[in-house]
Amino acid sequence: MSESLTLTDSQDRLLAETTWDRNVVVVAGAGTGKTTILVNRILNLLLREPSPLAITEVVALTFTNKAATEMKQRLRAQLLRLTEQADDLSATFRTRYHLSAEQVAERAKTALEQMEKAQIGTLHSFAAHLLRLHPLESGVDPSFQEDDGSRFKELFHSSWDRWLDDELGLDGPQHARWRLILAGASLDDLQQFTAALAGDFVDLDELERQCRSNALEGAFRDWVAATHSRAATILAAQDRPKRRKAEQMLAAAVQLLALLLEQGPLGLDDVAPDERAVLEKDLGKPPAGWDEDTFQQTASIIRLAQQLLTVNQTYFQEVVTLVRPFLDQLRQGFHTSGWIAFDGLLARAKTLLRDHPAVRSRIKQTYRAILVDEFQDTDPVQYEIILYLGERAGSHQTAWQDIDLEPGKLFIVGDPKQSIYAFRRADIEAFERVVDKIRAGGGGVYSLVTNFRSDGAVLDVVNNVFDRLFHATEHVQPANERLAARPQRKPEVSVSGAQLRLVTPGEDEEEFDVQTATRAEAEALARWLKEELFVGTTVTDRDRREGPLQPGHIALIFRKLTQAQVYLDALRRYDIAYI
């Protein structure tokens, strides 16, 4: 902790660890010490004066089991240090909170004794804990087992085959509907669609209600209206008496969106044939006089209109009606067998907290501090759970947008540039909206910019590249926040920095084609490693012990793995080990 006083972001680090009267967001780039800040925050919660917390009143959540294990191990190590009373860590807390060495050691010892009871783990494990505490309200067997998806997938495929036999046999009850659906989709397409609906995050009742509705609703209608307004504004600015292809296609898109707003999905059937024909064209290049940004916005709107032309609300409703009984039977069978999928843990925990005020009230009283790591990777269901837990005592709102947060209870750490789980429903827009909600409620937002992982020469290159790549776009990506190397950072490798090495044909050689260039580059790389880099280059480890550079210290990064084999062959020729 004492080292933080020498860092350029030391004030933000201190405030993140010790601010209690407001909720806190920490935006932390790669290698800036996210786990350290979380562990330090927990230590301060346990030792602060006034109102120290027991470790069983703290919830610390992260995204993976590996990250949760690391957090526990590092917290345990720091608590053990505090029980010894001897080093500067204990002195920091004694000075900060006016405690004796014995008081610090006693609180650390108590926390260690209660460590296994503490909720320090993944969001999924915490959700499972809540369900087992409240099985009646959750509608689950408290002895349920958690499924990583493999058992549900196996059950789906075996049940699907039996269901097809029953449905498509002579006595099948829906032959007419099957003929309609199979005229537009294959059995494989239908199976993939049904599998996408099978997860616990899909509310089948709400889906069927939306299928029956002919009107756009809520956030989707707002989004379509905003898109229509933007398209109409661009058209008004770019239109001309004799329209070119871009203006024709944009005008057709404006008309399609207007019909969608007025009549709902059924309005798409009223798009005129000539406008359909226009939208089926290829947009091509920007017309003269159009700037690049306007053209890209127009291209996005036209792509949306082209996709909407493929929507068939009636057909979709028929498909949902067909597979709904299968999905109900599948979910019920899986549930009664004593298994809950990971998505089911989260969906049921959210429902528990949302629909049972007394349960939520007890949980809010039990857990006085909520810490969340890698918040940029949470999905909408996960952040709803977190906000329910952070709600002010005595309040009970069902919509997360209306939740009034308890000041000082919520502590989230994240970096939207590192969001990598969009395929699991992680949502940068949601991350930004939650951060805005915390800020609007008086919360503090602090930034960690000191990188402990990389040399300054590497960070200079990364910063310059990211400055060009990361342009702030609302709800899409943030601007780059430049990282700084730790002051007085001692080099870990005797040769550091970024080098650009070009491989070119010799004077008597022909120009390289792609395959020849790849082989030449692989050969040059292996030769450079063997004859130059491994000769005389040293590495200093964390204990400041110096040793020779080894193959295990080096990473080769490729755009795609199909390129790797040529390089591996070159490494073997030069007797360089690799994994």
C-alpha cells in the first residue's frame, strides 16, 4: 500500500480504497492492479473506523473461478501479514484508523477464521448460494446440482429426436403447421432456433405475448423511432430533385421505418414493390459530396432496412407456437431431475430478488458491501442482481432504472475496452448506463492508469496505437485512456522496447509471394531468436534474481492459427522449444 503514494494515480487509488459515503466506480486498464485494489478495499472495510465490517458481511464477485481463487489467495496472504503485526502494512492501518497493533491483528485473525463462510467467488456461485438459502421462494430443490451446459445439451438432443418422432409420425397433432414451417426452414434450422430459445434467459410467455402484439413497445420502439429520425435528418440534408442510388435507398429505408412505427411488424408487408427493389441493391461507394461519417451512418440504416425486409411476423409466431410445448417439457424435465444450468442460476436469483421483497430486504441487511470485478463482462441479468443488492434499505423497485442505491455500498471495477464476453450477453451500453446511474447518484469514478505489467517502451507503442483505434462512441466503445509505466520500474529484460524488423528478398531473389514471404519471415525470426536474442539476454524475476532468457519467456502472436505451422517448423529447425 505504501508504494501507491509514489504513483501518478495514487490519489485515485487511495480514494477508491477508503471512500465510504458514496458508491465507487474504478475504471482500471490492463495491468493496473484491479485485484490489488479489490483486496485493499476489503481490508479497509474490515479495519475501518468507525463501523468496521465482518468478512461475512462482504460480497466480492468476479467473472471466473480463476479470478475468484486469486482474489481469495491474495486476501488470505494479506490477512496473514496483518496477524504478524510487524511490517508496514499493519502500520498503514494503525495510522489510518488509529488502531493498536493488537486490534489490527485480532480483526485479521477473525477474518481468516471466517474466510470460508465469506461470499468471495463468481456471480454464478453467489446466485446458487441465494437459491439454496431460499429454496421455497426460488422453487428449487436446495440439493440441486449445477450444470455447465453439457447435461442440458445432451437432454435437448435426446428429447428433440423423440419429439420429432411423435410430431412427424402418423398421429402427429400439428401436421398442417409443420408443412407451413418446413416450407421456409429446414429441420436443422428449426433445431438451432429452438436451442436458442431453450435457455433460462428467454421468457417464453413474454416472447409469445410479443409475437401476438402488432405494435412496437418500449425500448425497441424508442430505438426504431430514433433510427427513423436520424435517417430522415440525413435524407433532408442530402436529398436532391434527381436522386442517386444512395438517396433512393435511404428514402426507401425512411419509408420502411415509418411503416414499422405506424403498423408494427405487419406494416413491413405494405412496403411497395419498387421500394423493395431499391433496397435490394448494393449501396456501393459514397456519392460525391457525402462525408464518410454520414455515409457510414446511412449504410448502417440501409442494412437494418434490408434485414427488416426478411422479417415475417406471422411465420415467426407459427414457429414459436409449434416448439413451445417441447420447450416447456424440456425445461420441466431438466428442473425436476435436480439440475440447474448456469444461466438458470442467474435468472432464478434475479427473479428471487425482484419478486420477493422480504427476501431482498434480508439479503440487503446481511451484506453491507458489494464489490464486483470485471464489471464490463456482466450481462443485463447479472447487473440487475448487483443493483438489487445495492439498493437503499426500505426501498423495493422492480425496474433496475428506478433503483435508489445505498451510498457507499457498491464498489465496481471494470474497463470497457476489455469487454470480451459479448457472445455471453455482456453489454458495454449497460456498463455505461450503470456507471452513469452511480455517478448521477453522487458516486465517485476513479481511474487507475499506472501499469505494473509492461515496460514503458511497450506502453508507448500501445498508447499510440490505441489512441488511433479507440474513438469514443456512445454505448459502443470508450476513448483510450493512456497507461503509464510504474515510476522507477526496473527493467525485467536486458533488451526492451519495440523493434520493427523487416524481411525482404535478397538482391538476387525474386519478389516474395505470400507463401514465400511467410517462410522467409519464420526463418528470420527463428534465426534471430537463436543467434541474437538468446545470446547474452538476461531476465530478472520478481525476487530480482537474474537468469538467461528462456523460450518460455517468449510469446509468438498470430492473426490466425493457420499461419502458425510454418513458424513452428522454423523453431524446430533451430532447436527452440515451444508449447
